[in-house]
Amino acid sequence: MAEHHSGPVEVGASMDYAEHEKTYNGFLFAAKYGTMMLVVLLICMAVGFFTAAGFVFSTLLFVVLTALGFYLL
């Protein structure tokens, strides 16, 4: 029938907490800067499509806001 174990279920290798910390920090970095890039892209698309600014100004605004975002974050 059912087996009753008194010890731990998993007795594999010990956890590598330093590697977990590096992975988590990498995820936070990607999430933070990825969100910033998407917000900047949406702002620049709105400026390019809904104003008379045009593609060139919108692209320049994207570069400037991205640089500013990387500096501030």
C-alpha cells in the first residue's frame, strides 16, 4: 500500500545559492530595463503616429529617452 518515509524526499546535491542570486539579479535587471524600453517605445510610437513630428524625430526621441532611462535607472 502506501509507503511511509521518515527521511527527506530529495537527497540530491546541495543548493547553489550564489548561482540562484545571480539568476534572480539578472531577471530583475532584464525586467526593469525591458519595461523601461517598452514604455519609451510606446511613447515614441504615440509621438510619431499622433503628432506631426514624424519618423525621424520619433526615432531621435527614442534614442534620447532610452539613454536618459539607462542613466536614471
